[in-house]
Amino acid sequence: MKNEINELKILYNTISEDIRNRLEGFRSGFLKTDNDSLFAELSFCTLTPQSKAKSCWKCVEYLRDSGLLYNAGKEVLSRSITGVRFHNNKSAYIEANRKLFYSMDFKKFILDNADDIFGLRKWLVDNIKGYSYKEAGHFLRNIGLGSQIAILDRHILKNLVIFGVIPEIPKTISSKTYLEIEDKFLKFSKEIEIPPDHLDILLWYKQTGEIFK
């Protein structure tokens, strides 16, 4: 186990600057972004469960650039979403989330509540259709607010088993289980002296060989 952790730290030293730049880009991008771009990011994280991130982003780019993301109903969205699993449900989620998003100053709401990141994440879980703790954390990370939380996708869970943080990947992950594993992730992050949001991207890179959203 010690050798595996040393190898992880060596990898981190190799790409830490790239990770730092990526996270700074997330934060600065959010501060500069307009409402439509922010909704695109929200929708990207709606599409990602059990689907490849690159396919989801490609789909969001098409919906955004065609205007369908902002105007189309769930039936048209469903026909337009390709390469993404459960597109019918996710189309309905996007339509419902759009109504909520544009009924409020969403960006201001995020900024006003950024000091309580766990409360903000819970609000997203409770109010954004299709969001669990993972999707809410993913969205917050992608706007530069993920420094205190974990995004427990399959890549992260697989590595937590490899590093002995958890004994196995749970067959199902309830909210309670998610928070329990997150606590172990955060303790592991502290032990190996790699910040949580850096560790998330590092483990993704370890599995995929690239830094993405």
C-alpha cells in the first residue's frame, strides 16, 4: 500500500500544476460566466450519471449551440440527446431544471451561499432534478467550489478500494453511505497531503490519462 501511495504522490507532483490551473479555470470561468453558460454546466452534470463525460459534454454543446437547451420541450430534447443513457428521464430533468433556474438569479444564489458548501450541495440535491450528492458535487467542483467535498464516481470508488480506504464498492449508494465514504475520502486526502479537489482530478487522471470536466 505504501508503494501505491508513493506512486500516487509522484504522479501528483508531475501534474499538480495542470490540476491547479484547471481548478483556477473552473473558478474564474464561473465568475465570468453568463446565465446560459451556467445552465449548460448544470445540464451537463444532469446528463453524466452512467454516461461518459465527453459524450455528455458533446451533447450539451450541441443543445446549447442550437438553442434547444433553452427552448425545447422534453420530447424534442429527448430526440436530440444522443450517446447518453436514460435520455428520456434526463430530458424531463433538464426541462424542469430550466424552469427553476430561470425563475431566480441562480448565480447570485450560488455566490450568496458559497460559504456553506455542504448546505448548498444539499439544496442542489433537494431541488435540481436528477441530482444526487455526486452530481451536485460535480457541478460545484466545475464552478470552482469543490475544495471541501468528494465526487464519488466509479473512478474514485475504484481507487478508494485500491488504496484501502474502503473495502469494496457498494452495490448501491444511499445518501448516508455517500457521506460516510466522503468522510473517509477527506481523511485520506488529509493523510496524503493532497487537497480533496486535487485528489479527485488526480484519481480521474490516473484512470483515464486526461484531465476533463
